[in-house]
Amino acid sequence: MTPGLRTPGRLTGPQLAAYSAFSVPLLMTALPINILLPDFYNARTGLSLSVIGIVFFATRLVDAVADPLLGAWVDAQKSRGSYLAPILIAAPVLALGFGLLLSPPGGIGEQATALWLTATLVTAYLGYSLGIVAYQAWGSELADDDAGRARITGTREGAGLIGVLIGAVLPQALGMPVLIVAFLIALAIGVALLARYAPRPQRVSSGAASSLTAGAASASMQPAAASDTGNPFSSFVVPLKSSRFRWLLLIFALNAIAPSITATVFQFFVADRLGLAQYTAAFLALYFVAGAASMPLWVKLARHYSLHVVWLAGMVASVVAFVWAYWLGAGAWWPFAAICVLSGIAFGADLALPPALLARVIDANGHAGQREGAYFGLWNFINKLTLAIAGGVALPLLEGLGYLRGSQDVAALAALAFTYAVVPCVLKLVAAALLWVAWRGRRF
């Protein structure tokens, strides 16, 4: 164990539950904002899809750029106290932004509606980003071995998938007002459990921080990596000086683009290729329930095998399960349901293992207890960037191959299946190959 760091024991079940519960309200916002909101605003306010698209692009850009800066600020706050303070700031900001976002006033005109959408989206994004960066950084300090890290991230992401399901089902079944109330209740409970019962990472003293920096330098860990102790808003570049982090970030980005592409064209594939639009919610539920149910499996495997090997197995399993979607035709309910379940199980590896590997890299770089916010700020920046890249690649590719929404042309539907199933699998295989190289070469 690196000198100067506490040696955390295994978290008890109640401690892990108290920490993980906050993931439920955070992820309740995912589907309503990223998938349901465009259609909701178009139907509720009459705002054109083109204007909504421009607003989404601009606000997402602001959000992504803010993540590394927020991460550096989280580190500065952690050095003065704990990760709880940023979360206590983020929670009311997120609650205000999300609640107002889903309650647009009617009859105020297109320009005022666009301004409302912009302001509330920015508020919700910033509250979410500050909360998730501080929350993930908190979790990365709660274990000092791979099995413990995988247990924490697996439980947290499993709870998050429950939040995703709630956010998907409630608006459809009971409406947006009910979702807002449920979200506010879940957020209050999550914050209360974090503040009262979740275990705290040990604060690293300045002396300990100095010994960590010296230890990192003596181990040829890019000595400059820990030298930037001035302006906290410039310190987010420190992680990028680490070759370990650059390798992990590259693999994570390539791997994340694959499910982002499938998510972008999922509704088109189900509606036009399969002709099963009425079952869209059921397929999503199967996928996310399978992902949540798979978490104990991936956590158990991580106790016995290298995180690299387990993540690699998840990538390969995802390709084996998913590529068959390319050959499905109209009415293939049961085969596609099976693909949703099997690929959802494989998706659990993508949720549980990369953050555990990131925590390992932070520790190996001598930055544990100091720069978690900077690392996770950049991590979330790349994650959001992959969503933008997926939309920017998949939709123009579809159009260039001749597909238009509602098309039943054989060639167009083949292009849709190719974009939905083949392109993501190729990206997954490239990411898997890089992970193999990184594992064999001990890159991180």
C-alpha cells in the first residue's frame, strides 16, 4: 500500500447501500433528458425539432467542457474537507434544473421557450456533472484492491440502472409530474443516506501528499504529473500526463462509442427493421434489467481474475450476443428479446469494470486522495463526447447509405441494420484488441 494512504476495510452491506443509493436519482434523469425530451418539448410546446437539436448540441458542449473544470474544483474542495460539500451544492441545482426542464410554461412563444429549454438544460447538466464527478471520485477512494473497487462500482452502477428504469417507465405510465416528484424524493433520500451513513474517504494530509508525489516520481511516474499544485482549474491536465490514463481513456472511448451508436439508432431499428415499435419500452426494460442483474456476476469474476481479463470477456460476449441483430427481420420479437437480455448482461461489464480500472490507475499514479476529481472530470468529458460523436457519425452514415425514417426499402433497411449492429461490433473488437495489448504489455 502506498505510504500516507489509509487502508480501507471491506465495506459492509449497509455502508455500500448507503453509498450506492445516490446513483438512483442521478440516473433517473438519463432517459428523460437524452431520449424523451426532444419529443416531449416538440409535442408540449410546439418548439421545432431543429431548434431543440441546436439547443441540445450547444448545452451539451458547455456541459462537456465544464466537466474537467468541475473535477479540479472537486479536488480543491476535497483537500479542505470531503466530497460531500460539492454534492450538497449539486443536488439542489440538479433538482431545480430537472424540475423546471420538465415543466415548460405554455403560450410564451418559440424564442422564450428556447431560452427556457437552454437555461434549464444548462442548470440540470451542471448540477448532474458536479454531483456525478464528486460521487464517482468518492467511490474510487473506498477500496484499495481490484475486487473491492469492482464491488463498489458494480453495486453503484446496478443501482443506477434501477434509476434508468424508473426514469423510462414513470413518464410513459404516469406522466412527467409524477417523475419529478419521485425524482425529488429519491434525491432527498440519496443525499441523506450519503451524508449520514456512507463511509468517508480518509483525508490525505499535506505531508502524506508530499510522500505520495515523491513515491510517484521515484517510480518513474512522469514526475511532472504531480507538480501542478497552483491554480486548481488548470490541474485537470495532470491526468493526461500519465500514459496509464491515456491508454485506459482511449480504450474506454472506443468501447463507449459502440453502445452510443446503438442507442442513437435503436428506435429506428425497432420501428422500421423489426416493425415492433410498440414494444420499444419492453426491449429497453429487458436490456437494463439484465444489466442490473448481471452486476453480481461481474463483481464475482473480478474477485478471481484480472479486471482486464473480465472486461475483455465482457466485450467479446457483447459482440457474440449482439452481432446477430444484423440478420433479424420483421416481427423477430423473441430473437431480439434474447439479444437484449444477453447484450444487457455483457453491458454490465462496461459499467462495473472501467471505473474500477480508473481507480486503480489513480492509485498507481500516486494521486489517490488528491486528484480523483480531475480524473473523473476528464472521464465524464470523454463519456459525453462519445455520445456526441455517435450521433454525428451514425445519423449521417444512415442518411448517406439511403435510409430515411419510416423507409421500407430493402437496401435502406440493410443500411439501418449495418449501422445498428455491425459498426458497433467492429468498434468493440478494436477496443478489445487494444485492451489485450494493454493487458499483455502492462500498460495500466
